[in-house]
Amino acid sequence: MGERYDCTECQESLYGHKYILKEEKPYCIKCYETLFSNTCEVCQKLISCTSKDLSYKDRHWHSDCFLCTKCSRSLFDRPFATKNEMLMCIECYSNEYSAKCHACLKNIMPGSKKMEHKGNSWHESCFTCNRCQQPIGTRSFVQKDANNYCLPCYEKQFALQCVHCKKPITTGGVNYHDQPWHKECFVCIGCKQQLAGQRFTSRDDFAYCLDCFCNLFAKKCAYCTTPISGLGGSKYISFEQRQWHNDCFNCKRCCVSLVGRGFLTCKDDILCPDCGKDI
């Protein structure tokens, strides 16, 4: 008599019956399904050895139960998506949850690349420059009047040109004499330092920083010989072709201020009346 070959679980003989080996141990079909088969998520029945077991994230279905929650179409061998653990075909998922393209108004399918800006979404192929119609992709762009423009097209169509270098001004320009300038182009004609945000003045339509203007054009104080700007409301004294800073208009001998007072002159000196008595 031959050696017995029994089911590991129920000990029933397996001779003449189908069985399954698991970890080199034999099981009859009934015991194997009871011990190891998965339960279908939909019908809650065991998925038999002879049925396809479809699994997704540790959940299992019969192939006939693997259906779209919305339209009940089979998802077997079809792409699908999930929302709150519900299975949906791509079409139903898109209709329910996908963003609509701001340009063509069609759904942006799950998994496809989309572009987003200020709450709007586009298909990658629909996110194009309004002027040249080329896809913008990840390049820099400017939005104007609800239209998108790549930078070259925006500059050609809308950007002002700098009076000095003739190139487009895209950010932070300066307006001077009703003409546009780049900040870096609007400089003092003398020392070339940028004038944007600085006090400056002009002569013969040329812009000068205060230092250069004073050095080139301002009258010199007869006492300290430094320029008298006369700008910003600063006061100075003028007498017989000579000028003085208010702080420099003092008696040559006693140094008292002569601003608003009578004074005498002795050659190039100015004197208070008391010191002038000795002349």
C-alpha cells in the first residue's frame, strides 16, 4: 500500500483530487480557499482559486466586481483613479474632480501635465503665448488683460523702450521729462552715478547729481570757497558780485554773524560796525 498524501488542514486524502501547494504543504481546494483566499471588496465572497484576484492597495476584487463606482463599467485592463477609496474610470473621475482647461474648457485628465497660474489651469499644449502661439511651458511669462505672453513677445508688444539704450524696460523704470529710462541708464552726466531715488537737478536737459552740479555751475562762497548750491531752500548772501553761505557771512575780526545786520567793507574783508570804527 502506497504512502498517504493528505490535506495539511483537514487530513482528507488528496489522491484523485485537485490540490494546491503552499510553502511545500498540500491543501485541498476547500481548505486552501478557507485559509488563504481573499474576500472581495464588493460582494464580500471569497475569491476562489479559479477566479482572477485583482488587488489594489491591499484590497481585493473578483474581476467581475472590479467596476467604476459611477458608471459601472469594468476596470479590468483599463486605467482608473480613486477618490475617497472609490474606484472610478478616468472619464468619470475627470468629470467629477479634474480641473478644466482655461483655454479649451476640456477636462485635464489625471496623470497628464497641467500648468497652473492664479487659480487657473491649462493643458500644457494650451498654455501658449497670446502673440506667437508657442507653448510657454516653464519659461517666464507676463499676464496682461487676462492673456499670457512670453517675455520676448511682451517686450515687443507692450514694453517701453529706454531713451538711452533703446532696450525694453520690463521692471523698475524711471520717467524723466516724460521719457522712460532704465534705472541703471538714468545717471549723472558728470560722475555717472545712478540718480533714481536721489536728489538731482538739470541744466540744458542734462541731469546732474547735486555734487556735480554745484562743482560745475554753482557760485563759490567768498569765505570758504566751496559751492553755494542754493537748492532745497538754502540761503546765501550776495553783495557786489560776491556770495557767502549764511554761516560764512561773519565779521573778519570778531567773527560775529552779519546776517540781517549792517556791515562795512575793507578791501576784500567784511566787518561789523564796531570793528569797522578802527579803520
